Amino acid sequence: MSAPPSTLNPTLADLLSPSLDPLFLIPTLLIAAAYLWGFLRAHREGRAQDWPAWKAALFALGVLLLLMTTQSRAATLTQSSMALYMTRLMILAEVVPPLLVLGLPRLRPDPRRGLGRVLNLLLDPWVALALWTAVIIYWNVPAGFNASVVSNTAATLLPGLYLLSSLLVWSVILRPLPTVQPADIGSRGWFGLLAALPMMGVASVWLYSPRVLYTPYVNALCLWNYTPLQNQQLSGWIMMLAGLPALALAFIQLFAWLIKLSETQGMPPARVVPDSDAEN
């Protein structure tokens, strides 16, 4: 028996209708409340320069998008549209994290103690790259993705992993905590370029594969009358386009680094003034 047309052709209003998931909702609201408390306290104590309003606006937008992608009916349609599912994941990986990272206040954790030591480890470029690559590769090979969809962990676990690992990646790229992130703009550019490769590789496989790679979607009734193969190819385009801004930023950072490098090399060597001349 075929599904009703309204089920296979939901409108935007249908997709954004509330469908609460406490596993995402409660932590998100707690973090938002802590951020608001810190923002109001900083302004009350005269430290507005460390926590300007534009940062709060970016953070609020990130939280709003996070709630829209995790607390709506779209989050319940994992097995009905791979393209819709990938759109949600890309918002959680490529839109929400930079907004949250840019919204962080000016913090100066000590890299030698407590939370600073933990952040120094987590924001190490190689650690962030390894975690991000593991999430992208494992959960997009057929065996990993099939198991995730069948066990229903794709609805909650995978979006959470995309969000957390991408937060690390964007924190390395944007460097919001310079006291625990000594990397210069050149190394951040190379990191951004490397971090973009796994996602672009997976997207290319989806675009050019002649068959459906994931068993749960082979005979699925896809939304908006797409065939399973069209759904997979559309997912490839979504992932590739979502990764372009981060890739462009990586090239900009590398270009700025090369300009800085060429300017430094073109400068005449500094003249060392002898002590006798300095005294005269």
C-alpha cells in the first residue's frame, strides 16, 4: 500500500513542526542559559568589551538553528529521505559550529592547568582531525551507515557526533582561545584544507556511484518522488556544497599566510647595533 501524498510531500511548515528530543533539548537549553547568565554578568561588571552583543547574536542564531534541526519533524524522517537527513547533518556540521564558536566571549584559559589543559589537548589539530575523519569515514561507509540506520542511532547519535567533532574542527580553524591554541594562520589553513578532504571524498562517491550504496534506502519510498539513486546523488551535492565555505576559508587563510611569508622574506635583515654605537 502506498503512502498518502501528504506524507511523501511534506511542506516546510510540516518539516519544522515541533517534535521534541530531550537528548538534544535539555543540554542545549542548559548551555544557552549558562551563556545568557555569563553575558549579563559580564555587562553588569563592565566587561562588555570581552562579550559584545554581536557575539551573543551569533551564538543565539546557532542555538536557534540547532533547535530547529533537532527538535522538528524533519529529525524523524531519517529513513524517508537521505537528502533531508544530510541537510540536517550539514547544518549541524557546517553552519551551527562556526556560529557557536564565533559567539564565544574572549576567554583566556591557562593551558597548564585544569580546563585549559583539556582544551589544549582537544583543540590539538591532529586530535580534532582524527576525530572528524573517523566520524565522516566510518558512518558513511555502507556497513557503518546501514548499522546506524537499522539500530536507529542515526537519528540521535550521528547528529551529535557530527556536531561535536565539527565544533573541534571549527575551533581549530577560527581559533577562539588563543592562549591554548598557538597555531598561526598558515597551519590553520592547511588544517582546514585537510579537514575538507574526507567530506568531499564521500560526496564524490555519492555523486558518481551508479547504484544505491545503503541497504535501508534501496527500496525506500523517498520524499518528493525522488528515486533512491537520485536521493543519494542529491545528498552528494548537499554535502559538497556545504563544505565549500570551509574550503574557501582554508584557501583564504593559506593565501594570507603566503602574503605574510613573502613580506617577511622581502624585508631587509635587521641591523644589529653594537653596544659602543648604542652608547654614543
